[in-house]
Amino acid sequence: MNAMLEGMLETALYARDLDQAETFYEGVLGLEKITRAGNRHVFFRCGPGVLLIFNPEETIKPPAPDALQVPPHGTTGQGHACFRVSGRNIDAMAEQLKAAGVAIESEVHWPNGGRSIYFRDPAGNSLECAEAKIWGIEQDI
């Protein structure tokens, strides 16, 4: 293990319709919006990390000479991200999603006893809420 790598700071997903993404992640999931930059991106606070939602049609463009020199990036197709949720909150999260009209695509009971639920955002990205113990990580942070 590389002791210099302390953990994941940010996770990026891509969505062409940032209005839909903003409504979903802020309104349905309840994440705190950090910033939105037009039709390029919308960023959210998520626990100790950050969830970045980029419009891939914008992020593949090279940065302007006077802008921050973030290399072009993007992807096509559906991505995946997993939110850490305590076992006592997974059922409540599933109910919150269902109440907002979001279908639970799958519920998995992992061999080690951990559990997760899967659902989709408006862009089709696969999202998961899971107990940290599915990866052998201490549950409560």
C-alpha cells in the first residue's frame, strides 16, 4: 500500500443534462451543492469527499490558455459510484428514493454480511448505497 495515498478525494460522473443531475443529486439525494459552472459541471459535497458531475461534451474541450489547465477528460456510457451508508440507514435511503419515484434496481446481500442497493440517476449512471463492511472497512466514520 502506498502510504502517501490517503483515500479518495473526489469521484466523477458524467451527465449531459446538468439541470436534471442537479435536481437529482441535490433534491432527491440531498447532497449539498458546492458550485455550478454553466453547462460544464456541478459539484456536490458528499461526506468527507466531493462528487463531481461533468457534462462530457464540455470537458473534452481543451482549456483556454488563461483558464486552469485541467486536461480534457470525459467518458461515454454509464458510470458507477457507491455512497457509503450505514446499515441502519440503507432501508431509509431506499424509502427516500422510492418516494421520489426512483426505482431500486437491485438489493445485494454480500457474503460477508454487508448489504447494498443499486439505482440509476437521470443520466443512467449506476449508483449504489452500501455498508462499508462490504470492503472490510470499519462501519462508522
